[in-house]
Amino acid sequence: MKNYSLFSRTVESFKKTGKLNQYNGKCPFHDDRHPSFSVDVETGLWICYAGCGQGNAEQFADRLGISTSIPKITSQYSPSNIKIKGEKVAALSMRYAENLSIHFDELISDLPWTKSATIDTLTGYDSEKEVFTFTHTDRSGTPINVKYHKGKQHSPHSVKGCGQNRLYPMGLMNSYDSTEPLIFCEGEKDAVTLISQGMNSCTTTTGAISLPDDISILDRFEKIYFVYDNDSAGKEGAKSNANKVKDTFPYGDVFIYEWDAKYPDKWDVTDYFQSDYTADIFLEDINKHSIKLKKSAVSNMK
């Protein structure tokens, strides 16, 4: 998992291929107009098919003159008593991600997540708090916050001083196919679920009725569907945020999904796929039950 951050922030046009853990991009060692660089982010093994060579993650970093070291974390190293930023946030992220990867089958249980999706998003698990963790990154894929999911003893919270409102998973969004629909959902758990089903997905990191100031990355998508939870907060959040996106990018197609009456109250995307619905059925469903917005149309729906 640590290899993803190394390569995603240094390889231009970094995109996942159809193979597990395999990514392609423009080689950083020559003027690469057509992506000729390939890497397995799990093993760190890479090759440039244009002739620049091949090697492992350490050799790649050495050639670029950057460090791959991650500081050690002791059991006393906790977000509750130390302000953690930069490489220390990355260290927490990788520790939790490695823990989830090792114990994936045991921890995932009935969640509709794939291992590759959790690796790509740096999703992890904190064994002490017994909660899943979600890594927030910048556009280059560099970790800048770890958010802890709700648990038996804890409410959702972030590393102290790092929990700003952002789009998630920002580090993957540049690699999405912009001609395919972007599903804007409510919360990191649902985003990982949708990515596990092979779909473009994003969410905000601070609740249903919130949107970061910088949403410029959304302008590249031809269609955006807001599929929030089936409750009052989700419905209001979808209306508010869809309206802001449509007003900001008036020439894109923005839709709000309306849950059918057959679905229970508080039903969400993860519930949907836990009930054995497929991605094809989901896409048919949202195409059939979504309202396409005109500029400021959401205000008229209230």
C-alpha cells in the first residue's frame, strides 16, 4: 500500500489498469508523451517499456532522489495526545491499511468491499478502537488526514488539526474515466462500496450538507449523480450540494436520485449492495429514478 503514494505522486497520468494492483502512467525518467511506465503498487516492481529500465520501489525513489522512509509508531503515538501531520499522518494511514489488508477476510465480513478498492483508497482498520479508517489525500495522493469511522466507543473523528472539509478520494479522482458517471454519495464507506463495484465515486468528508470551497475537479465529469442516504438529512444534503455543483458548472449534467418507496428509511448505498443488487441494476435504478437538474432547479423542488 505504501507504494501507491510513492508512484501516484511522481508518475503523471497515473491510472489503474484492468489487472489487480497494476497501474500505468508517463515515465518520469524521460519525456514520455505516451504512457510507457507500468508498476505493481503491491510489490513496487516497475518497468519502463521505452527503455529507461526497471526495478523496485527503493530503486525508483533513489533515481528520483526522494525518500521512502516512514517513521516508526509506538503504541503511545496517538491522535488524542499528539498533533500528527505530514509523514506522520502517512505512517498512521499505512499502518491501518496494512492491518486491514492482512486481516481483510476477517474484518470485512458482509461489507461489499473488494481488497483492491481498499488498497486503492488506503482504507484501513484500527484494532485498538475497532473501527475502519479512511485516508484523505490531496490530488497527488499524499495522505493529509486519517478519519476514524464510528464505532462502539467512538464517534467519527479525524486526526487533530487535519479534519477539514474535502472531496474523497481526491487522489483517485484524476484517474477516473470522465465519460462514465460520477456517483456522489454520502460518506467514505459508501464511496469505497461503489469503487468496489467498479464505479467512479466521491463524497465529502464532513457530513451530508457540506461541500468544499474547491470543487474544480468535478468540472471534468459529464454526468454526476447525487445518491445520498434515504433520510431527511440525506435528501436535504443531496438537494443543497447538487444545486451548488449545477450552479458552478451549468453545462454539466447533474442528477438527484430519489429512493423508491420499497427501500427502508435510512437505507444507503452500502445497504443496497449488501442486499445482492449488482452494479448494472444500480445504474439502471438511478437512471430511472433520478431528476435531471437545470440551473437552480433544486431551489424550485423544495
